[in-house]
Amino acid sequence: MIYSRIIATGGYLPARVMDNAELVSMIDTSDEWIQERTGIRKRHIAAADETTCDMAEQAARKALAAAEIDANTIDQIIVATTTPDWIFPSTACLLQERLGINNNCAAFDVQAVCTGFIYALSIADKFIRSGEHKRILVVGADVNSRIIDWTDRGTCVIFADGAGAVILEAGTEPGIYSTHLHANGKYTDLLNVPAGVSKPGDYPYMKMKGNEVFKFAVNTLGDIVDETLAANNLTKSDIDWLVPHQANIRIITATAKKLDLPMERVVLTIAEHGNTSGGSIPLALDSAITAGDIKPGEILLLEAFGAGFTWGSALIRY
Ligand code: UT7
């Protein structure tokens, strides 16, 4: 059997930090409300000329350095993003060039919004398990600040910018035990950016019915926890760490409760990072691994929920 496993991670956050006080000076909100309702204290916002590919490059370089491998041994690049630099080429192709990878490896983007990294990880895992590829760079990166309406207090206090990367490698031991992907296109009106190429629209910013998204997310993530454990014949007590998408501390707490997991076993970056969409899970993973909290051999449950709706999970032995 061939399995995939994470051999290295990397993360990048833009230099500019925006705290809640700055938002209070812009819109009708308060530090207390934001912290209590979302768990966010501050977030990072990209510079005016800083792009998704710029952030992806920094995160990928850190992961490559941590893995101590030559970039040209990567044989696939997947970038999960909803905010690509260009319509085309894909951000993954731009990244391949930036990293000096000249081995003609496959490179493509995946668009599943906040669940994008889980989708990308799942695809990469399949390529490795099939024996087709041995080393895959998976990046999640989003520059949400470009699609935020800074007058909409229902979204601008939550979303932020950042990128995370992992390198997956083929091995004889798992690694990734299973991934679970879902979507339901019935709920597009609850969370969207109603503008694009074939349907331009006049409001190219996020629109979210937050409270309805919240309720759906809590229920759905509870279900995917059950699905993931059942698929692997595991019980809640087998999970060492929950590595959740950092959307709202109250959603994360509800999922931890479902797992009977104390919050010390939940990777939390939301207070400092906000919700970085595709970047959120790989950034959280990188922060807990580089801090030495997640140790080799431990079992991790990764989960995410986002626009689409899309949702997914991955069960991993680190
Ligand atoms: O990334 C993946 C997908 N996204 C998510 O998972 C996000 C899910 N949703 C959420 O995180 C939460 O719904 C929010 C943080 C967006 C909102 O929290 P909430 O507890 O659901 O608030 P709400 O929308 O029910 O609004 C409650 C009150 C309202 O005032 P009234 O009508 O009760 O007077 C809002 O107008 O809070 C008000 N409000 C605010 N007040 C201060 C909404 N946003 C703010 C704000 N500051 N920023």
C-alpha cells in the first residue's frame, strides 16, 4: 500500500496587523462584540501590491526549507484559493515559476472557498495513493481583503489574509487515513461574492447571512466528525488534536464539544489570524507543528466549512 503523509509545513502572514480598535474607528462595532461573537482580536491584511501568489510563495518556501528538499523534486502543485492573482494562468502555475520549478510538473488551482485546502489535500492524497506522484506541494492562500466590503460589519470583522503550505510525500505508513468532501449548491444565497467573469455583477464583495451560515456550519461539522470517525473505526478518544477552519471561535468550540475534546487539544489561531479562508487550516497546522504542540504519531482531525456550501475533513497521523 502507498500512503501520503505530511513531511513539512510553512506559513505566511502579511506584515500589516489590523486590530479590533482599527475596525472600531471605521464601522459601528466594538472590541467586546468582535471578541465575544467571533474570538478575533486582530488579523493580518496584505499590502496594496501583495498578492495571493506572493503569500503562497512565502509559505511554500518555508515548507520546502523545513522539508530540506530540492523544489524540483515536487511533482505536483495545488493551490487552494478563491482570490487568484489572475483569471489565468492559475496561481499554481505562477507559483511554479516563482519557485524555480522547471520539471514541467502538474500545477492547478482548486476553488472550494474555506474548504479549499481540504479539497486540495484530498486530491493530492489520491494522486499519491495511486502511485502517480510522490511529492506534492499543497498551498492554501487567500487575500480576502480584496473582496471585503469595508463598510459591512457582518463580514469585515471576520475575514483576513494569509497562506499556508504542506508538502505531502509517498510512504508505506499513513499519513492521511481518509478525507471526506461534500458540497450543497442550494445555499449559494447565504454566502457569496456575486460577481465574476461570465456574470460580472455590480457588487464584487462578500455577502453573508452570518447567523444562518453559523447554524448550518455547526450542524454540518458535527456530522462530518461522526462520518470521519466511523470511516476509520475510531472513537472520539482516539483524536489527539482538532485542527479546525478558523471561522468563529463559537463554531470551533461546538465541534470540540462534539468530540469531547478539551480546548487545549484544539489548534486555535483565530484570535490572531481571523478567518483566512483557504489559508486557515494550513496556517493553523503550521503554527501548532512549529510550536512543537503537535508531535509525530499524533492523530489529527482537520475540518472546514465554507461557501458553496462546501465542507470536508481529513484524518491524519502526523
Ligand atoms: O468561513 C466559513 C463561513 N463563514 C462562517 O462560518 C461564519 C459564520 N457566522 C458567524 O461567524 C456569525 O454569524 C457572525 C460573527 C458573522 C455574526 O455573529 P452572530 O452572533 O450570528 O450575529 P448576528 O448576525 O445574529 O447579529 C446579532 C446582532 C445584530 O444586531 P441586532 O439585530 O440584534 O440589534 C447585528 O446587527 O449583532 C449585530 N452585529 C454587530 N454588532 C457589532 C453584526 N455584526 C456586528 C459587528 N459589531 N461587527
